[in-house]
Amino acid sequence: MRLTGPLNDLLARFGIQGPAWLASPQTSLVSVFLTDTWQWTPFLALVILAAIESQSQELIEAARLDGAHGWSMFRRITLPLILPVTSIGILLRGVDLFKKHSTSSTS
């Protein structure tokens, strides 16, 4: 039986036979978790980037004039401003996760 896929092809170049990722109980849960993470990471990254880019430049400039920089600026200015948008993105992700879980456990 020839196992195909990009990761198994990469392992085969080094002379390692890759496992049947979804057929083994040891690797199937990890495989599904990594695939799901790979699918949703770009969406959340774009949501957070949009929140950061939409910050008011006047507010950032005022914070710098008041002496904020680096970690303190992120913690006290940026994070509170992006938290609502980030929370919505995480909420959407959670809803999708539970939707997938409920459809896979009932079929």
C-alpha cells in the first residue's frame, strides 16, 4: 500500500515511510487538529491585522508623546482596541468548531 500526500512524500525523500495519518487512532486526532488549525489561522490573522491597521494614528501618536513604547504601548493601547474584534473572531471559530463536532458525532 502506497501512502500518498505531501508530508509522506517529504518523508519518503529521507527514506522514512510515513504513517497512514487518518487510519491510525494515534495520529488521526492530531492530523484533524492540525488541519483545522491550518485552515483557520489565516482568517484569524487577517481579522487581527485588520483590527490593528484600523487603529487611530492620533491615539498612537498621543500615547507615544505621553511616553508609551514597546510592550506598555501594546498592553495598554493596542490590545484593548483589538480585543473586541479578536473576541468576535474567536467566537466565530468556536461556533464553527462546535458545529463540526456536532455534525461528526451524530452521523
